[in-house]
Amino acid sequence: MKHKVAVVDDHTLLLEAIGGLVSDFENFEVVCLCKNGQEFLNKLKIPSNIPDVVLMDINMPLLDGIETTAILKEQFPKVKVVALSVEENEKTILKMLRAGAKGYLMKDTKKEILEEALNQVIEKGYYHTNTISKLLIGSLTKDETEVELKEREVAFIKHACTEMTYKEIAEKMFLSPKTIEGYRDSIYEKLHLKNRIGLVLYAIRNGLFEP
């Protein structure tokens, strides 16, 4: 039985090209092609259109990829979203992950990588390319799951996965901003991270945060 895939992209040529690529994959079939998030959500009113995975563009009219992904997370939690975008902006990527995306691919991704990403999202629940990981976090420790974190550090990581600023996290944890900065720097050093997006990815991979 093939897994169902939807493609959402406001560029018609890309939409059809991506749909054609996915149709050639052994384990997948394309159930719908949509030009924006609103059109896609409307299609989901028909049960046969509900996919296992959706390849989601970010910048689209009417309803963009971030908004659509957040709605899917709430209304169709079993549908896994993989962003497929030209956006390399760290804030945009972080927003997409927070909204619930299980993977993030660039549109110049090779065909075999796209197929691998779809398979891994189905099997493991998420997929991040080495390119995106390096772009976001430089390098992770090879044995990251063995790193021991204190209870306060875990609490900080969970708060850091939200939209809260570091000042707001300090208030939430009844600590000074300077202490919070100390937690941040210490955790970055322990986990060999370079920024907040890396922290979010670490949290997702280790079950500390569920997008």
C-alpha cells in the first residue's frame, strides 16, 4: 500500500514538477496538488484527499505554509509536514519547526534525497538533511543522548522551544536574565550548539519538545 502525499506550492510549474517526481517514487502516490494553504485545507474536507505527508511551501498567498502547518497540527495531527522551500532564513525555519513541521528541505534538493526524506518521515517521524543541520547548528555531538542535563537546564530548553524571549524565560523561571544567559551558554557548550534553532532540533530529537 502506497503512502499518500500532497504538494502545496503557489508556483504552478514547480507544483506539477514536484508532484511528478513524487509520483515516480515506489512507496508514494500524490493525492492532491494545491496552490496555497487555504485550497489545501478545503481539499481535506474529502477524506480521500487526506495525505500521510504534505510537502509544504512557505511563502504563499491566502494562507502561508507556517499558518497552514499550525492548523494541520491542531486539526489533522497525523498528517506529517515537510517544508520544501527556498527560504534559508533561520527565523523562518524555526517558525516552521515550531508550527509542527517534521522536516525541512530546500527546493534544489536532489530527487533521491526527497524520496529518502519522505520514507524517513513515515518511518521515524522526522527528517533533517545534513545541509540544513549544518546551516542551523554547525555540528552536534555524536553521543548527544549521553549528555547529562540538570533539571533546570531541561526546563530552560523546553522554554527556549517556545516564542518566549530570554528575558521572558528568566521571569518564568524566577531567575535573572544573566543566570539564564549562563544556562544558555553552558548548554550550547555541552551540546556543541551554535544557536537557538540547534537547541530546538536537539529537543525534538531527544523527546524534550513535541512540535
